[in-house]
Amino acid sequence: MNLFKIAWRNLWRNRRRTAITSASILFAVFFALIMRSFQLGFYDHMIRNVIESFSGFLQIQHIDYQDDPSLENTFPYSAELQKTIESTPGITAVVPRIETFALASTGNQTKGALIMGVDPVRERSLSNPENLLVRYRITHEGIDRLNEDGGLPQPVHEKLKDILGNSYTNTGSIAMDLELDEKEDSKILDAIASVSHFPGRYLENQDDGVLVSDRLAKYLRLTVGDTLILMGQGYHGATAADLYPVRGIIKLINPELDNKIVYMNLPYAQDFTGVGDKVTAVGINLADNSDKNMLAIQRSLAEKLNSDKIKVKNWKEFNPVLVQQIEGDNQSGKAFLALLYFVIFFGIFGTVLMMIHERHREFGMLVSIGMRKTKLALIMVIEMFLIGVLGVISGTVISLPLLYYFHIHPIRLTGGLAQTMEDMGFDPLMPLAWTESYVIWQGLIVALMVVLSCLYPLRKVLKLKETEALRN
Amino acid sequence: MKVIELKNVEKIYNDSEFKVHAIRGIDLDFEEGEFAAIVGPSGSGKTTLLNMLGGLDKPSAGDIMIGGTHINELKGSKLIDFRLHNIGFVFQSYNLIPVLTAKENVEFIMQMQRRPAAKRLERTRELLEKVGLGDRLNSRPNKLSGGQQQRVAVARALASKPRFILADEPTANLDSVSTENLLDIMEQLNREEKITFIFSTHDARVVKKAKRVITIEDGKVIRDEWKEEDVR
């Protein structure tokens, strides 16, 4: 009869108590996992929104650019520099850019715009504007044509009215907004797509046209084929102004960027601003985004470039606001988790105390007949450990399917919350992170709770007086 | 051969307000194969004496030797191990481990002694047969009557092959049939296998079966009587 077997059987002496204690751990683990997963998923979402699909994990900038992001703090981008960067292992994308601000106008409407001078081919590996081209737009005319054709279910028809004016890059997004299944409702989607086609194409090399972001285009009442007027200040304070034909409308995930971006060919942007062969930044994406790898490549690149005019920065350095947002939120999340762990601790502690009280006499008998107190204490620790394991495993098993589902199908926020997120510059999605080290951490922390909650009762067992216990 | 020797044993409980003199200078010897009962009114010191004999409590003065070992000098796990190998206990309220079967309860004590599994099993069966529970090996305590549980407790006490068995009011919770049954078994074990039993009891039926009756009052031995057939 080994100690483990005795401990296991002891658990089922008071099934209800074991069930209640395990359930308290189960719910705490469940809530902790879901909450933490939401947090980590959201951070990942933010990083993907802002870093991976826009700025790059590393950037090469003029040393003064971050403090004074103007065209005066640009640096020459040569084929040699490009070759040096690309020769560094672990780099997947090297994307030169000019970023500057200008007024975008169509005559009647004017708005500040972020001008992105890019290499259309290279940019595919970072923000990939081609993928963001608006290919469908829900219009009155389209809905009317669908009505004439008939056959559209009434609920779909009603939902179509809700998304009137929305632009889409693919039919999957239309299906998501209309809550349709891409496979089962393919005929309905085909019908909607056929009346919602939106023209436009990606920039070609030496193309003199521009891509305008969806919200900016709507504000300026621009469409493909129209002409965009850009006016601003160029290098050394020179006036910059020119006309550009609109080749396509793009829809960016980040609503803040979607309100202001204009993409154009890098040589045209250099010409517009008068900076010659200079760029404001070179965005770099990595095969492995972990902090360790990022810092290693950053160091390696800095050594290779060996320049006092330009500097390699990681995203945490050139985007401290995002880091602060994540860190601030992370701390509040951890505080809530600590509260949950506190609940777990007292749940387990209460059970151990009850157990000690109920079995005091039995403990006295066991020590009297020759059981060492350390073995007795070990039985108790195993019992609590088993309760902890039961709670953690069942809590994890219940959470994982839910985590996986919402990892694959992020919750799309609506109403005020969505607006708040958009105002913060993020797509209003709440994806869940999927099985990262935090699942293991939950187990370790609950194990720690078990150990902590056993300390006082263990002391009681080790100090147990047989005669007193038997009299109990 | 002397199994237990008590020399001028005293026990004083120091309460915050009073000093309670529970045992006052007792000198006693127990020989191998005795079947002795310690009797006396409540509060006379029977249980205190039994606890000290079992190494569960320490005397305030005097010496207790078991098989030549001064047990009041043993501490902690050495004392626990000494009990495991030398003393068997039968308690008033059986005190079996509720989650173990009769067989496991008996085997458990031998497992603590690290005896080989095959020998453990053989002795468990033998002991449970002896106490008449050969057919209840796999019953848990809650499926056994009080008398049956106490018989398992006796088998458990015997399992470690102790020098003697201490039984504190073993019949207090049993009906007359179960009491007779239990006493017959213990008497038989004493007679046939020379196992030493020391009881603390109020029960006249136990006293009747005992070969030696030690009466204590106010912490002192006032009578130490031997039945005729067992006069040393």
C-alpha cells in the first residue's frame, strides 16, 4: 500500500469537498487562462497590426530621426547598404521607405496624409499593400440589382443594408460581416461579389500613380482613375506639390492608418520631396520574432553598418508608446491574476485545514502505531497536489477548446468598445493567444499555491502530539 | 524474561494554574506472556500509565525500560520506529485506516517495517484467519461490525511482531457477544503464542479473563494480584 494510493483514496473519502476544492481551482484556472489568453492574444494582435505588417521588427533610421522625424534626418539608401543588410541571416524583408506628411486634396476636400514612398515589389514583404486592395464595395446600386434578381434571403438582405458603403479586400470578409458560411453560402456570396466589384490595381515599377487608403479616399470622395493633389514641404524647406493618378484604393487593418495613407513609388516620393537617393527608414522583418533573436540581429547589423549617422532600432525602441500600452495593460492583468491565485490559495488552504481538523485523531493513531510524521505529511501533500492537478487539468481541458476556437475565430467587437479600439488605432478584434508558456505557468503557480497552503498544516503534523491527537 | 520495567515512574501535568500528579512513583515489571489488566476508577492514571508504556507520553521522573531500552531517552523518529517494531496498539474506538481494507490495514504496518511483499501477504492472511476474518480480507472498516473492526485492530497490532500489545479499553464499544469473542481470541493468542497483552479497562469481563490485575488509584498501584493458575 503505497502513500500515493492512500492519498488518492483519502481524496474520495469526502467526495463533495474534493469536488468543491477542485472546482474552485478549475474555475480559477479557466478564468485565468481565458483572461491571460485574451491579453496575450491582444498584444500579439497589436504587434501584428503595427509592427509585423507595417513598421517591421527592426528599422534603420538616421540617428536623429526618432526625435525629429523630418526629411532633414534622412540617409542615403544604396545598393551596397541593401546588400549588407540582406546578407545578415534571419532577415526576411528589407524595405526602404520615405515617410512624410502632405496635404491631400481633390479640390473640394483636403486632409493631412501620410505619404509612403515605397518599392512596390519589396513592400509586398512588409505591409503588402497589394493584398489590401479594395476589390469589393457594397453599394446602393449593387443591392438594387440583387433585389431585381431576387433570391437573396431576407436576413442577408437586411444585413447588407448594415454594411452599405463598406469596402472589402476579399469575399471572406464579406461573409464574416454577413455571418455567412463561405462554403455553404457560396452562391449568395458569388451573387453579392458579382454586383460589388471594385476596380483598381497595384503599383507597378516606375508607376507614377498612387494607392489611397479607403477612409481617406471616402473622405476625399476619390475613386480609381481620379487625380490626387499632394502639397507639402520638401527637403530643406522646398515646396513639394504634384498631381498623381489614383491606381487603387487600399483598406488597412489599422483604422488610424486607413484614415491617412497614400502609397507611391519610392523614386516619385524622392522626387516629390527632393531628397535625392535618401530614405527616412529601412523596415526589416525577421524569420524569428522572439526578443532574443531580434536583439541578436540588431547587434549584428549595427556592427556591420558601423556608422555614426544611422542606427538600427528595434520596434520597442522606435515605438515606445505601443510598449507602454502593452506593459500598462499587462500589469493590470497580472494584478487580476494575482487575485485569482489568492482565491485558489484560500480554497486549498481551507480544505487542508478542514482535513487536518477532521483527521487529527487518525493522524495520532498513525504516528502511534509507527508511521513517521514526515510520511504522514507527505500523504497530505500528495492529496493536495492531486486536488491541484485535478483542478488544473480539468480547467485547462475545458479552456483549450474555447481558446482554440477564439484563436481561429477572433471576436469582432461592436459598438463603443470597437470605436474605442479604433480610436486607439487598432482593428476591433479580440483574438485569443493559443497554448503558450502561460498554460504551463498556470500549473506551476497552482503547484506553488498547494505548497504554500500546506506549510501551516505540515507544521501542525510535524508538531503533532500523539496523546493529544488520540484524545481528540 | 522481563519485557517491561518501570522504576519509580512519576507523571506530573503542569497546568497554568495547577500541578496534576497523575502517576506517583510506580514500580512495575511485566514478564513475557502476561495477560494483565490495569484497572481503576476514572482519573486514576490508567491511560497515562498505558501511554507511557507505549512511548506516547514521557514520565516526569523515573525510568521505563522495554527489552532493555530506556524509552524515555528516545525522541522523534527513533521513538516512532521503536514503537513500530516493539509495541502493538489496540484502541478503544478501533482506529483502523478507513480507506484501507482489512487486509491492507494489517499489511500496512508490515510495509512500514519494509518486510517483503510475499511475507507480508502470508502473515496478513494468517493473522486475519486467526481472528476469524479470513473471509473479510477485502472489506473496508465501514463494512465491518465493531467487533470485527476490533479483531482487525488486534491482527494489525500483532502484524509487527511486537514485544507486547497495549489495549486501551478495547471492549468499551462492543456488545457482550463481540466482547467475549474478542477476549477469547486474545486469550488464545496469549496462551498459544505467548503474546503479552496489557489492558487498561473498566470492563469486568476483561478483568475476569486477566491473569494479573493491577489496580491503581490516585496514580499509585494499590493492588497487584495474580490469579492462582498464573502465580509466578
